[in-house]
Amino acid sequence: LKQQGVSQSMSRKGNCLDNAVIENFFGLLKSELLYIQEFESMVHFKHELELYIEYYNHKRIKGKLRGLSPVQYRIQSFIAV
């Protein structure tokens, strides 16, 4: 991390709440992309990953976000202000 200029985030032992969002995302990524598809190469995987992230942010609806995608939800909150 230091070589890349990234600061590591460390919370107290047993306090993993700051990781909950990304852990959830990686769980979904594995079950919705990684485990159901075979990749011909790393290039193919990267392409499919980019498509998945686009889908996740712009098209995948979430019940917790009132049936909107993450981007739609953020746009809606900006319009309401």
C-alpha cells in the first residue's frame, strides 16, 4: 500500500463496520459474476467486470434504495434538495 501511496484503514479489533459495504459488494460480485461464468483470459475477465460494475451502479435495483439503482437514488436525492 505504501508503494502505491494508499493509506490503510484500520479500525479497532472486532469493529468491521467500515468493511461491511465492500464485503457485501464482493459477495454479490462473486455470486452474480465470478461463480456463474468462465473467463477465457484476464482481458475477458476485466471486460466482464467493467460491464458488471456498470450494471450494478446503473441498472441493478435495490429494495433498500426504494427500488432504484444506486445512481438513480443519488440523482433523486440531489433533485430533492
